[in-house]
Amino acid sequence: MYGTLALSHRALDDLVEVAGKAAIEELRALARPIEGLRVLNLSISRFGTGTAELLNSAVPLLTDLGLDAHWQIVRTSEQASAVDRAMYQALGGIPVAWTQEMTDTWLSHAEMNAGLLTEPFDVIIVHDPQPVAIRSFLDPGSAKWVMHSHIDLSSAQTDVWMLLRSHVEKFDAAIFAAPHFQREDITIPAHIVAPAIDPNSARNMPLPDGVIRDVLGQYGIDPDRPLILQVSPCDAASDLCGAVDAWQMVRARHPGLQLAIVLTTEPQDTAGRACYDQLAECCKDEPEVHVVAAGGKLGNVEFNVFQRAASVIIQKGLRKGFGLWVSDALWKRRPCVVAPAGGLTEQVIDGETGLVATTTEEFAAAIERLLADPGLARKLGENGRAHVAKHFLITRYLRDYLQILDELHRTTP
């Protein structure tokens, strides 16, 4: 076995205040027929990803609902991690030079991890594409296997997708984060389960003003001046320099306006390092631009602080993911301006829960509009929180999952 992660206890009743008593009672009713069901969640990372953040809340809550839920991390190596990153890029539509050697590495690590999976489970959910091949090295047995793809596979690189697809077809079901993320060329049953936020996590819980001011001070940010924030991976699709350009346009009319760019990924490969170097060049003479890199002291509380302190939150671009951190911002009633990419427009409905922009000039105009009209900013913030409460809370995610698990359990011979 890989070793089940020890997670903090979570009580479903703690969500009554935000989700309502009826929603909690519905979850308990859905869970009763599958109490004791042994469910294993497999992923490649414990920290630093949206998937990890989601599992950190969902697995303890499923346990509180009476399921025997576990979360384990597959074993890897430096070589396998490089192949995993390349596979992730290719599946997201970024061209990579995929080789037979990479395939061999991927399969050999899948076979090794299959040998470590020795405990019996009723359902095994693979949350990353990289461990999918584990299923192919195990006897069918009675366990139901589910691939939960958290990324957009619709324009995946053909050769890499066909490799993955040959293993996905051995699964019992697939889950996609949005309808336009899924593949039409798989024959197994497919479900749509949008990601969700946990309002009680360190990433979203209310924070005292003193904590916010102290953390901002550690990063050289003035809590008494307006702040524009972008949270994004360190990649070209996020258009980090475009965010700087938009801020510069608005700053011309708002002296003292600050910009913070919080990077959720470290520049591990050549493309990432090039993106980081380009960003550094764009803002090297701008003391009011604060680039906060992943790692070090940057955790969920710090992430929470930056969002709560922001006057406007932007997302200049996205590499075909969902961008759930925007829902974190909407839950905090922060006005958002986003590009029409990935899952962003499912969270930000233009003119209702935020503003959608395409060009740098449009981003600057939208930011200016929100800074000049606090009433509009408040309205969009309130609408955004209500939208998240209806569509992107962890309770809705649990409801979707319980229904899928019950369906799989009913089809077990």
C-alpha cells in the first residue's frame, strides 16, 4: 500500500450555516444506502493543486457521512514526474514531443504502483490522468474504477490521448469537470461533476483584519491602498505580462494602485522558467508590482489574505482548466474580471457575477469601471457569492459523488 493520508476530522454539520439544514439532511439520506462503502481516491500530489485541495475536504466529509473513504498518493520518481508533467501538458492541448521512452517510463511506474495496491476496495477513483494505467496491471476483481479528469481533455494531443484512452476504456465510469471538458470518443459512462470550494477551509474561512494586515506587510503590500490581484499558474496561457499591462493602464488614472501576482505553480520546466523570466522583465522597474511565487510561506491562509485584500481580482488567461480559485474569490464577494477560457465563464457570468474581458484594453476598462463604481463592485460580489453557494460549494460536490457511488454500488454483481 501507498499509505492512507491522515486527514483532519471534518464534521458535515459545520456546513449547516452556509449550506442549509435541508442540504445536509439530503446528503445523509443519500449516504445511508452506501454506508461502509470502501472508497479509495488516488492522486499524484498531496499539496499545491486544486485536486489536492478538494480531496483534503471531501474525503473527511465522506467519512463523516459513513463511508470508509481513503486518499493515497502514488509513488513516483524524478524521471516519472517529468513524464507526468509532459502528459498533463499534452492532455491540456500543449504540444509535447512524446516518445516511446516516455511511454515506457509511464507504464513501468504504473506497474510498480499496481503492485502496491494490495487492500480491497469497492470503488477506486483516479483523480489524475497519470496513474490511470494502474488499472491495466491488476486483475479485474470486484472493485469499480472511476477516472475523474479535472482538466479539459477536449483538445488533447492525439497520440498521448490515444495512449491514455486505451487504459481509460477498462474503467467503469469517467467524471469530467464540465460538459465541454469531456471526450466523445470513450464508450464508458460519463458524468459531469463540477469542482467545488470548502467555505470552512483555511483558504476561505473569515480572517481577522489584523491577520490580513500582518500578512500583507510581510509581502510589502500596503493594506490601505487598492490592490489588483491575479492568481494563476506560471505559464504563458495566464498572460502574466498582460496583467501587468492592464494594471499600468489603470494606474495612470489611479496613482498608488498596487498589483499582486500570486503564482500557484513553480517554474519547473523550460517553458515555466521562460514565463517567469518574462514576467520579471515586465515588472523589474515597478515597485508596486508584487510577484509571490509558490512554495515557502505561501499557504492557504496567505492565499485567503490576498483575495480578501484585493479591490478587484482578474484572470487574464487560463490553460484549459477550470480555475476554481475564482470561486474562492466570488465566495469572498470580490469583484472579478476574467477571460472567456476554461471553466471561468461558468463561474463568472458577464454582468451578473463579474465581468468578462478579452483584450488587455478590455481588462483595463473593466478594472477601471469597478474601481470607479463601488456599488457595481458590491453587487457583482454579492451575486458571485450567491452563484457559488448554488453551484460550487462542497455540499453540491458531495451530493453528485454520492449519487455516482450509489449507482456504481447498485451495478455491482
